[in-house]
Amino acid sequence: MSTIVTGRRVLLPHTSEPRPATITIGPSGQITSVEEGWRIRDRTSPHAKWVDAHDYIVIPGLVDAHVHLNEPGRTDWEGFWTGTRAAASGGVTCVVDMPLNSIPPTCSVANLELKRAAASGQCFTDVALWGGVIPGNRVHLKPLVDAGVKGFKCFLIDSGVEEFPCVSEAEAQAAMETLQDLPTVLLFHAEFDSSTPQLTQLSTSYNAFLESRPQRLETDAITLIIKLQRLCPSLRCHIVHLSAASALPLIRAAKSSGLRLTVETCFHYLCLSADDIPSARPEFKCCPPIRESDNRELLWEALLDGTIDCIVSDHSPCITELKKMDEGDIMGAWGGISTLGLGLSLLWTEGSKRGVSLARILEWTSMKTAEHARLNDRKGQLKVGFDGDFVIWDPNVEFTVTEEALQFKNKLSPYVGMKLRGQVKQTYVRGSLVYDHDAGFENAPSGCLL
């Protein structure tokens, strides 16, 4: 059966404002037509399911290109079932899963098959997968490209898990030389510290943690990445979760010189400020850290001028014990922010204060993230030939984030108690209803592995 979605406010590609439109999604799940104008339901047609959005806004499903689902191996932290449900509740119709913190990490084709087996039958959204670059797995990189990973992630600093060690400069260069002629991308956790590691002391001070991860770690890493990329200029390199505004001049210069460098930042760097984080609140800890409000404003400016390409969640959960909530030990806690389901509301709330349109937000979270993950032939736009992924969005409703409403497994988030604006009413993947705000999840998981 076809699905026809119609409404007075539909956000079509390359338009600044929603307009009346009607979209038909065929039985295969792809968009077959996009017509101007809101249509009254044709009740005589037995071969179509109608979705009338009326005055709500119809938007393309979000593509979250940086998510840690942690399955198999650390499924008590998160899993495909809970993680993709959380994503769908926030209008995300496709996630791209990082190669860590699952055990084993996605660093070989054999491990990739274990990941795919674990995901089978559990996904409420579509899921694509990143591979990993670690010391000694260079021989696995081309087979992983052939097997379908969308690109590769590496660390230039300790990752926090022993099964995914960081790479040296020489190892990073060797990986780049292997990948440079392949249809892929290399992602960098861009922190680099050449100083002697210090023992971690118990501390409840957020400022102490912030001082332990200065902006210099990011600028040093990005300087190194640019140096290496000049040796392999055909390979696109990507900076994940940029937090340091001091690195923006380096990035602008590299892009101006023609290097294929792209950059993402995260909801938490745009919507939170170190100035407001109290002591003994480890749920705010992530690496790189949330920085001061002046830094946040510079990141917004860099999004608006195109220096930063896209926005992702970096949803990186863990179990309560590892977050050190009882002790309030920020220095010793696992670093990661749990966000799945909240990102669009966060950006709409914060972006509205700056006059940022919904169209720009969807460009950063749908079209550009799909392009980054090499899914831009089917995801991120309401366009003929693309997957029929769409969201019914109420831009005006206000709500307070509660633990009970969070869909991810471990309900620890710095956003609990925050008042947000804008809410997903329904999420559809390839024309099929996945999530309804009032009714919840009524259907079995039908997401695909891409």
C-alpha cells in the first residue's frame, strides 16, 4: 500500500519555509511524487494510506551520524532496541553506529558480521555502520569498505576502552594511505596530548575537568590531521564532535586551501555552557568537554558561515555505576552525554533565540549528515527516489524533559528538568509509522541495515 502525506506546511528541499505539498510514498518505501498543494483525502482510494498533517510541519527524518549503540558486548549500556526507539521518538529515522564501545569493535569483517547479527530484528530506525582504525588492522580496511561500512573512526588520544586503542601519527598516515583511493572517509577524535599522563584524582569540580582537557588538545590534533591530509589530499577527513572554537581558524584555512575536510559539532556544545554546570554533576561530562558560553557562540557562528558542516548527538551512554552519580566524581566518571530523542527540540529551542530557521537546522541534521555518511542518495530530503522518511513536527508545544519520557536504556541526561520547545508527533520510516507521541510504539521494529 502507498502512503500519501499531505499538509499545509511541508519542508521541501532547498526551500527556506514550509509550504503546502503532498508526497506519495510507494509500496517499496521510496518517494514516487512530490506535488505542490495540500490535498483533501481521497476516501475512494483503497490502495493508499493517508497522513494529513494539517497545520503541523512535515520535515525529513533526521540522520544522526554519530551514535554509540554498544551492542554486542556492552548492551547493558545501550542496545539497538532501546537506542533506535529513542532515536525515532526524536524524529531520527537513520543512525550511524560507531565502531566502539561494542565488544568486539567493528574493526574487521568478522566483527562487522557479529554487529549485523546483533542488530537483526531489533531496529526501529534504519542503521548504517562505521568501521574502526586501530593499531594493526590496516589489512582489514579495504575488506570493510567492500563489506559496506560508511567510513572509519580513529582516536588520537586514549579512547577510554582497551579494545579500541588510539593510533600514532605513523599509524594514522598508514591508514590514510590505504584508504585514499577508496570511496570512504576517515573520522578523527581530534584530541592529542603529548604531555605526560597524570593520575586521575577524585574530583567533583567541573572546572577541574575542563582544565584537564584544554582547547590546545583539539588544536594540536587538528594541526596534525591537516598535516597528514596534505599527504593524502584525495581522502576526505572528518573531525568528530568539535568543541574548541580556537580550532576554527585552522579549519577555515584548510578548507580554503582545498582540503577535503569536514567537521561536526554536537547538541551539547551548542545548547549547554560550562558556566552553568554545577559541581558533582557527572552527567554533564563528555570528551571533549562542554566549554564556556563565549565558545558556544563562536560554534553557532561557524555553523552559520559553513565552517562546521553538520550536527550530531554523539549519544554515548553507560551504566549508572560508571557515571559515578553517587560520588559526584566528575573526573572519574565515564565521559558521554545521552541525547537520543531530544536533539531536534534542543536545537529548535536554542536556535530560535538566534533567529535560526527550521530549514537550516534540518540542513545540518538531515541533509548534511546524510551526505557525510554517504547516504545522500536516499536519506535526508523529501525528494523523489529517496526513502519516504518523514516526521510530523509541532514547533510550538513546550515540554519539560523527564526521566520517564526518555526512551534510551540508562536514563541519565543533563537535559532532565530542562524546558524545551517543539515536539515530534509522529515518525515514519519508508512510509511506515514507527513512533506516535500519544500511542508510543505500536508496530514491530522494521528498520533496515544499510
